[in-house]
Amino acid sequence: MIEHDEQPAIEAAIAEVETEQENPDGSCTLNLHVTIVVKPATADTDAETETRSASITVPPVPQWDAEALELLEARKFTSWARLVLSDEDWRRWQNLRPNLGEADDFFGRWGELSGQGRGKSEPSRRALRRMARR
């Protein structure tokens, strides 16, 4: 968890998306959730935490740089984010600084939504439907 004093200021414009969705262009928009320590634990009290979220849009896999799949398979999530995400989404990712568990959760939900497995280049459900119509 990130100590409150170490947490960079979260942009006021970051809005949480109520529903996660696959977009018409094949990208997926999901929330990235992180837990922030607001007040460290003391001998008398538990730590106080809060959850922060930001909407992140992941472009379709065919648009990724070839190295991106290798980074995802190697669980180098921050390097993946810098390479794949738009500048705005990269800033959101960087501001939230997800830990490994939070990033795993994000990519698990992305895989379910997009039909992509981590490191797999299978087409999404939407892409399969488009291919079936051709």
C-alpha cells in the first residue's frame, strides 16, 4: 500500500466509470482500483485506508507494440502501461501506482471483458461476432 504522504496528487478530472465495457473500436474501459493508507496503524488503532479508482482504456491487442505482450507475460505492468496506454491513461496509471495484486485484478477483469488472456492474442467476443458476419 502507498503511504498517504507518498501518493501523488490524483487529478480532479479522473472519473470512475460505473460499468466496465468493451468499446465499439475493440478497446476496453475498466476501473483501476488502489488502496491508499490514509493514516498508518498505531499501537491503539488500525490503519485507515481508502480506495481510489480511475478509468483506464486499454486499446485492442492488435494495436499494441509487439513488445507489449512480452511485458504483460513477464508481469512488467508499469512498463506495459507506459508502452500501450494513451498519455492520459498512462498519467492515471502512474498517479495511482497499483501494486501487483491490484494490477493482477485489473488485468483479470480486462481478460474477461475483452476475451483476451494475459499474453494471448485471441480475438475478443465482439471481434468473433464481426468475423462471423463476414
